[in-house]
Amino acid sequence: MANDAPSEKKTVRVTIFNQSYALVTTGSEADVEELAHRVDELMNNIARGTNVDASRIAVLACMHLADELRAAETKHRTLSRLLEESLAE
């Protein structure tokens, strides 16, 4: 029954691309910090050596992460199909 209880909301302060954000999570604060760090690194890597504004850098970072997600979803579907085929034999 403990799983039915609402999760406690926590505010996590992170910095992404030199901007501070207060993010609310019901999950792990460390996970939020890790994700923010990953996004910050990605945006800084994209910005390195360019004069592009922050909103364009954010869009490029989102496109990069969307591509990674699509690749992971494709791999997941392939592995799930292989597992189902293996179990059917």
C-alpha cells in the first residue's frame, strides 16, 4: 500500500549553460543533477568555437538527445523482438 502514497516533491537547483534552474522532481535528486550535468556538457561542447545564441544551441542539443533516444528505442524494439522469438522456440 506504500506504493499508493504520492511521492514527495523536491526542488533541485542546477546550472545548465550558465543559467540556474530550480527543478521539481519526485525522483532522485542525484539523477536530476546528473541529467542537468549531461545537458550542460552537451550544450557547452556544441557552443565551443561558435558564436551561436543559446536558444539555437539548446535546439541542437535537443536534436542530439532525440537522435540518441530514437537509436535506443530502435535497439530496444530489436532486442525485445529477438527475446520474444527466442522464448517462442
